Amino acid sequence: MKKFLIYTVEGRVFVTGILLTVFFFIFATVGLVQGMPSAKVALGAFLTHCVGSRAGGIGLCILNGFDPITTIALNFYLEGLIVCYTYAVFVLSTSGIFKAPWINKAMSKLKEKAEEKKEKIERWGWIGIFAFVMAPLPVTGPVVGTIIGYMLRMPLFSNFSAAGLGTLTAIVAWCYGFDFLEHRFAMLQYVFGAICVIIIIPYLKPLKKFIDSLRHEHESDD
């Protein structure tokens, strides 16, 4: 395992994700100990990104008084560390390095989503990945985008640069869009709440099925 993590590109991407996560949680822990409200907001943004809502994370920052530069930097950082993990785990599980059943199940779901979009993106190459990641639509974003890039055998730099620039463009657009609304409409908090609910609802049923399957596997092993 150590050999694969050090001497393969995917392994180094995975280690990068670990380092980014460690730095983030050091910052969050120090902030919580010092009573900084921004640390709680950052953790909340991290959780919203984990369920696939970059708009939710950006809106949370804007509503709590983060300036645009901080909002953009934080949310781009969070997207980056999540992509490092998911991309590396997908490749390593596909290669048979990671063999845990729950990992394989999660990655097979991502593979299905990626395959649904792959044909539409394939002929556009770098531009296709960029546009796909940038689009504010369901099942888009850098996680699925980089996996599609891997399936299309794009070089890592081309894949990550397209996904990274698409992510940054989307975050900037969302940030200034929310900032515009926040200064003009008191109802932004309700809009943000509605976005969170809409995003979370589709995950409830699959999450319940996933937990039930893990419970059944554990009972069968016993």
C-alpha cells in the first residue's frame, strides 16, 4: 500500500488530499478553541460541500459576513481537497488497490453518473470538462468531472486544470450572485435554506439504503 501511495500519481493525489484536510482541521480546531465564529462557518461549509453543494457552502459564508475573497478561497480549497480524495479513491479502487466493499459501492455510483455524461463531453475534451464542472446543474461539479476526465484518459494536469478553472469560475459566479442578493433582498436566508433542503432531500433515500446494506453485511458476517 505504501508503495502505491508514494510512487503512483493517484497515490500522491490521495496524500495531497490528506495534507489539505489536516491543515483545514488544524485551522478549524484552533478557531473553535479560540471561539472564532468563522471556524464554525468553515466547518459548515465543509459539510455542505461533502454532500455536493458548492452553492450551499458559498451562501453560508456570505450570510455569515465573509468577504468575497475569503469566500472564494475557502470554498475553492474545500472543493480541491474533496476532489483529491474522490479522484484518488476512484482510481485506486478501480485498480484493485482499495478493496473495501463500501468504497467499491460508493465508487460504482460515481462511475454510473460519470458514464451518463461521458459521451456528451468526450468530443469537447478540455472545454467539455471545464463547461461541465462550471455548470450549476445537478450531478455536475469537479468530482464527477475529474472522473470523466480519467475515463477519457486525459492527462492529470489537463483534467485537473479544466476542473479547477471550471470550479473557480462557478464559485466566483455564485459568490458575487449571492453577495448581490444579500445586499438587496432580506429573503436570501430563506432562498439559501430552500437550496439546502432541495440538495439534501435526494440523498436521504440512497443514504438509508446504503446504511441498511452495511448493516445487513455486518449481520451476515456475524
